[in-house]
Amino acid sequence: MRGRLPGANDVGVSRGAWRAGDRERHLSSHRSGGRVGAVVERRVPRWSEFSELIRPRRLTGDATDRRLARAATIPDLREIARRTVPRAVFDYTDGAAGAEISYRRSREAFERVEFCPSVLRDVSAVDPSTSVLGARSALPLVLAPTGFTRLMHTEGEPSVARVAEQAGLVYGLSTMGTTSPEALAAAAPGGRRWFQLYLWRDREASEQVVERARAAGFEALVLTVDTPVAGPRLRDVRNGFTIPPALTLRTVANAARHPRWWLDLLTTEPLEFAALSSWGGTIGELVDKVFEPAATLADVAGLRERWPGKLVVKGVQSAEDARAVVDAGADAVVVSNHGGRQLDRAPVPLEQLPAVVHAVGDRAEVYVDGGVLDGGDVVAAVALGARAVLVGRAYLYGLMAGGERGVARAVDILAAEIARTMQLLGVASVAELTPQRARLRA
Ligand SMILES: Cc1cc2nc3c(=O)[nH]c(=O)nc-3n(C[C@H](O)[C@H](O)[C@H](O)COP(=O)(O)O)c2cc1C
């Protein structure tokens, strides 16, 4: 308490000008209900007291380090990201489909969570680790597959994979990722990696990419099934967003405000897609090539026969479909509406979760995603039955805000929030996160 000025909460604890008799006068003014300012004697502040309050912060690291260190939450990282990258890139990442109702509802569901804590439990040490597909994960968290990641920052997927490796988490590389499976494996050889697959119209090309993922040591295939066609991303339409970004008059004007991002784009390796060694077509052609509107359950069963590793089906939105894909051989399902980027007004994953968990029982693991921006969201989803939670935007905001360091900051923030929420809930391990610990308010 050294050197603090007297205030309403620390009567009598400071030194110096707080003189005998002041305390009695201060209290009597409270007792009589009078205004404190009316009776407390004032004086001229002394420089010696003032100077103790001035503590210039030592500048450590570069501007990015300092910006990231000041971010206390994922929304803080989002705000830094918004200022750092061109608007079209931020909107591509942050946006959702249609009127973005699916995404908003996912967020609202997390806001409706009410925790049920127990007190007087020993939570001096908490263990937030769990088992995901038979191996340890340091947190009940998976870094979700996201397309075009090198657009957000040239450090792209390899940086996300390195952070995941360091943190003991799984990372999923997208078919639409901008790093090849081989390059990703080389970037984080000790990390756990899953390969996300869209069923291609061209089955032969699809099989080739699956084979490349297998050879590069990807332990699981994540088949995304909520994408028979691309969702209507209206922000992208309005921004005239293309991949690679086109230098139109408007983007050049915007580039003047984000020269660093454009410099990085133009002076580093051209974007390469995970699945296609070289791609000369437009984004529309790419989407047409990799999305298969005629995919059925038989494709899941076929993949199950060919793929020797674990099979995860991502984008399941009902208990009935979850049961069907598990019957077809899935080891895990992700209750997901693609972060609200596909069908607008889709079911809310957190609300679907308990029914899906009930439907598949212990035959498969159940994960959930969409709108997770806080470690408390992760804890709530686990309590409501998820084995783990996937995050996309949360780490992409970090990536846009500061490359690999930003991704690491995002994971640190989430990890600290998960541990603190568990402690405040009175639970020391993930096994204690049962449905009794969280409910959704009406
Ligand atoms: C920019 C971006 C790109 C994405 N690309 C893919 C993708 O290529 N394949 C896929 O299965 N899911 C993709 N997703 C969905 C994520 O895997 C995940 O389901 C979603 O991000 C979860 O919601 P959240 O971003 O609110 O955490 C993408 C999400 C974002 C934000």
C-alpha cells in the first residue's frame, strides 16, 4: 500500500499527508451523511508522492509484441486484427453467411450459459488436459481447419501448426489451406495434425490428396459435410473479394493504409493450396472443383474403408445425422454449422450438443464449434458434453494481429481463461466438467 493516496476504500492506510485526526473527520462526515468533499481538508499535492505514482513502463519487444501484450481477450485481438489487415481480408475471416444470424445465435447461446460452481474445493492445481482421439491434448481445444490462412498473415498455417505443437494441441489443415500437407508436416514435425477434406467431384484427385495426407503423417481425416455448395458470404460480394486479392482501384486505396500486409503478400511465396500443387483458376472454379453436391453417406463409408487412421465428420447438425455417420464408421463428429458461414439460420451447435451426445453415446467422440471467443465458452461446451471444442476465428484474429506471436497470444489467452473458469467453478479436472456444471438460461 506504499504511497497510495487516500480513497474511499483505504481510509487511514496511506502515509505522508494523511494526518492524525483526518480519519475521524472523514468517518464523521460519512456518519452524518454529509458529502466527504465538504469536510475533508485539502492541500497541495507533494511532488515526492506524485513521483511515486509515475512508473513509466519499460518498453520490451517491438510494436507487435507490445500490441499483443496489451490484448487481454480474444475480442481485443479481433480489434487489433481489424486495424491491421485490409478490410476485405478481415471481413472474409470475421464474416458469416447471409444475414449472419447463425453466427449471432451461436454467440448468444454462449452468452446464455449459466455456470453452477461449487465452493470450498481445492483448486490450487487444475488439469485442463483431456484425451482427443485416443491421445493427450493439453486443453479440450482443437485449432480448426481454415481456408486461405496465409492471406491473413504470410506466416499462415505453419505458424498455427507450430503454436499447436508447442501448446500440445491438435491442428487441422484445410483442403483450402494455403500450405501443402508436406510443408505443414515439415514445419511442425512433432505436432498432432488432422487433414480436413472436402469430398471432391473429381474422386481420383480426392484420393490423391488423401494419400498425400497419409504419407505426411496426418493422424486423422476430417470430412466436412456442411458444404455441398459455398454459403452466401455477402461481405465478400460487397467487398469484391477475390483470391488472390486483385489490385483494383479500391484495393489500392485500401493498400495505402495497410502497406505492410501488401508488402508481405507481394514479397513472399505465392499462395499455394494444400490440395493442389498449383492452381491457376479462379476461386469460383476452385470451389466448384472441391465441393461435391452429390456426396452421400456412402462416401463416408467408402472413405472409412480406404483411410487407415481416425475419421472425423465435421458439420453434423442433428442427432439423427450424427448417429448415421457414426454407423457409417466415423470415430468422432463435430457439431458445427461452419461458424455460421454456410446455412444461415442453422441449428445452434451448443443447443444441439446434448442430443447428439445422447445419440452417439460412447461410440464416438463429440466436438462442437462456432462462436467460441472465450475460455469460459470452452468450459461450458465441455460441461454440456463436448469432448473438445474447435476454434477458427479466435486464432485467426491473433494471426492477423501479429502472425505466429498473435496465434500464441490467442492460445495463451484461451488457456488462462479455461484454467481460471475451472478454478472459479470449483473443478480441478476436465472429468469433473459434467452437465451439472452449466446450463443454458431460457
Ligand atoms: C476464415 C475461415 C475459413 C474456414 N475454412 C474452412 C475450411 O476450409 N474447411 C472447413 O472444414 N472449415 C472451415 N472453416 C470453419 C472452421 O473449421 C470452424 O468450423 C469455424 O471457424 C468455427 O467457428 P469459429 O470461427 O467461430 O470458431 C473456416 C472458418 C473460417 C473463419
